[in-house]
Amino acid sequence: MPDILTATGVSKTYFDMHEGHDVLALNGISLSLAAHEFVSVIGPSGCGKSTFLRIVAGLERPTAGEISVSGRKVIGPGADRGMVFQEYALLPWKTTEANIEFGLRLKRVPAEERRATTQRFVDLVGLNGFEKKYPHQLSGGMRQRVAVARVLANNPAMLLMDEPFAAVDAMTRQRLQEELASITAHERTTVLFVTHAIDEAVFLSDRVVALSGRPGRIVADIRIDLPRPRRWERVMNDGRFADYRDRLTQSIHGGHAHGGHA
Amino acid sequence: MSSADDTIAAPATSARRKASWWQPRAWLVELVPFIVGIAIWQALSSANIWPRVLFPSPLEVAQTFVADTLSGVLLVNLAVSLKSLMLGFVAGCIVAIPLGYLMGLHRISRNFFDPLVNLLQAIPGLAWIPFAILWFGLGQGAVVFIIVMSVFFPVLHNLLTGIRMVQPVLIEAVQTLGAGRVAVIRHVIFPATLPNLMTGIRLGIAFGFRSLVGGEMIASTDGLGYAIFNAQQYFQSARIVVGMLAIGIVWLIMDRMLLRPIEVRTTLRWGLIRDGLDKH
């Protein structure tokens, strides 16, 4: 199966205004994602995992290295790499429906097809009855569902997610994680997911990539062989879940990383 | 997949409360401060502390108001003033709004215009009266020019602030949905700047009123400002108050009939602004 994403030797240096010198944030990240693969990137704060995601999205440029998505070099943001942000980033002036169909409108998809697609994704994320609500009338969990539906309705080559569940409460977070796991399995979405929560990464992913503390480099790349569909009560009682979690915790905080986080 | 137990935040009910704003009872509540104000005014004038000419009673003012309305004087002056205000306001906005977006979205334009705008915005609209009279002669042209100079800067300044306050993450999100520069401006920048633009327009009209009255007193022979000034020459103090109140009432009507409905349909509905902190 061809790779959807290929990152080769991606490094990022930026100028730190406070410290007054260049800081190396990412150090030679090379990573591939196969089609339909769910890959999480974890690491301590400041390791550059979000920066890497933003470089894949085309929102930032790498200092060195290259990203290709579906064989095309990334030079800027595009509809093939839809992103879900921690702060939802819904357009406050658009209803649930209008937010979800936004990308389709930009592509000038005919009204009938647009409506059908929008309704399918409203159903998929369980927001029936909330189609005409504005984002400020929705709870955090519902807003993030809209954000996911908005990207998926646009049919991107891959879905990028930057700590999407960090701002919701613990109960909602677990349910959203289960929903995301089942939706992305059902839609066969290729996902690159960034989080600092190791549990979350193991629960959701086919593969978890661990970065060291700054400058971030890959210190582990582990395949997660847990059965799908994934449910928290089942996964938590699976002995392998704890194993994966411990291995990843060790590789982030343990001796593998140079200058690892405390 | 269900969202049944996901709670909806308060606004579902507060939307209903917003709708009730237009119902008669809400209007009555709004009249209360005016009734109290008039009662205090009446009490003070009944106490006969000051001579009538310095402190006209509500009754005298009401009588003058009726008389001037019936004779048509008030309406003529009102029409002249409103026309000046609207012309000046529209002309000011036609220049300020495009210039604001240009400066906000185009760095070279910003760097060029910013020093000029900064220099000019410290100059009050009324300071332009001498030149306004020299260029346009006594009359409406001069008044409109002064209003333009007064409306322009608050509109521009607030619009620029609004553009600076647009959340970058909104722009990034729509870019990853395929939006180019034009779509970003249309779907993100324009709606996101609306609350600040409305503030600018409110301030612009308020500043416009000040310049309108000041301008008419000096550079005109009709309009509400002239009427107030003229009444003072003849010690017609009730007429002064009628002119002042007419200005206030016109502002209230513009706010309620024009600005407020726009906000109810846009920024309030989108949750970008709220009526007050107590409503949630």
C-alpha cells in the first residue's frame, strides 16, 4: 500500500525572542504513514510535536527536510490535509451545518450533493437536531464533533489532529476517543494525531511515535496490536495496553533521549 | 454513537430571552429611567431654586416641543441636521472602511498610511471648521465636511483593532479546508471584524453628532445646532432643551432601528458579544 505521508529529515529552527538565539525545535524527523493508518505522535511539552503537525499541515515551513502527501510536496496549507485544533476553531458565524459544509462550498460542490454529505457527517458524529445551532450554543464536546465532521466531510487525504480533546472534561474525552476510533476505522481515514497523553495515543492508534524532549527526535515507533473496535473498558483490561504504555513512558523519559525532559 | 448526555450550554434559553427584548413589557421597563429622570427634573423646577430662563420646566419644554412640531420648525431643522449627519457618516465610512481593510491586510499600505492617520486623528473635527468654511462657504457643505473628519477616525481605528484581534487559528482552520486568500477575507476577516466595526460606527455617529451641532452653530444658518444657538440669543431656554432632546431622541431611534437590529442578527446571534455579563 502506498504511503500517504512521507516526511524526510524534517528539522525546524526558530529564533527565540526571549532567549535571543536560535532554538532547534525538531531534529531530523523521518516518518511515513500508510493509507488508513492512525498514527499518534507523543512527547514531552516543547518537543516540537505540534510544530511537526503544523509543518505537515503547511502552516509552518521546515528549516530542513521535506514533506510529501500523496506524492506531492507540501508547500502550504490545503484541503487534502484538514486539521482539528484543540480550540475547535469553528466559525462562530456559521451554524453546525454551515461549518460542516464549508469545505464543500469552497470546492463548489453542487447543493444537493453538499446537503447529502453534510447530513451524513452530522449523523456520523451524532449531532442530529443541532444542525441549526451556532457554536456558542454547543458544549465543548459537541463543538469538537463539528470540527471533526467539518474536516471529514471535505474528504481529505489525511486528518491532522492537534491535542483535540485536551480542553474537554474527562468523561467527554473518553467518549470522544471511542467515537473517533470508530469513525476513523469506519471511514478508513489516515490520521496523524498529536497528544501528550500516552493513554490516549495507545488507545486510538495503530502506531505511536515518541519524540524526545527538545530538540525532538524520534526515540520510539511502536505498533499497537489491540483489537478493534476499541472500547475503554475492554482496552484498559487488556494486559498489552499497560505494556505499550510503559514502553512509551520509558522511551520518552528514559535513557534513550539526549537532553530528555525531567 | 450518541450525544444525548452531552449538555448544551445556557445560550439555548438565553436566545429565547433575547427574542423577548422586542416585546412590549421590555419597552416599558426601558421607559422607567426616563420617567424617573423627568420626575426629578419636574421636582427641581417646582422648587423654584433657579429662575425659569436658566432652568426651564418639563412642561414648558413639552409646550415648546408641541408648538415647534406643529409650526414645522423642528422638523425642518431635524431634516437638515439628519441629512448632514447621514451624508457625512456615509462619506466617512466609504473612505474609512476600505482603507481599514487595506491597511489591516496589506503591510505596505499599513506602513504608508499609519503615520498619516496617527498624525491626523489627534485633530478634532471641529478644528477643521475654519478650512471647512473657506473651502465650502457657510452652510451644509462645511458641516458635512466636519462630520466626515469626525466619523472617519473612530471607524478606521476600531476596524484596525478588529482586524488585529482576528484569531489566527480561525484563519489556519479554513486554510486546511481549502480556503485561499479571498475566502479567508470573506468568510473569516469580514465577519470577525463586525463587532469592532459596529463599535467604530457607533462612536463615529456619536462623534458626528458632536461635530454636527458644533459645526451648525458656527458654520450654518439652519439645523438643530443652529436652532439651539439661536434660541440662546433670544433667551428661549425651553427651545434649547427641545433641540438638545431632539438630538438625543434621534440618536436613540438610530440605535434602536438601525444598529441594534444589525447586532441582534449578527454579533449577538453568533455569541461574539453579549448584552451584559448578567445574562449567562
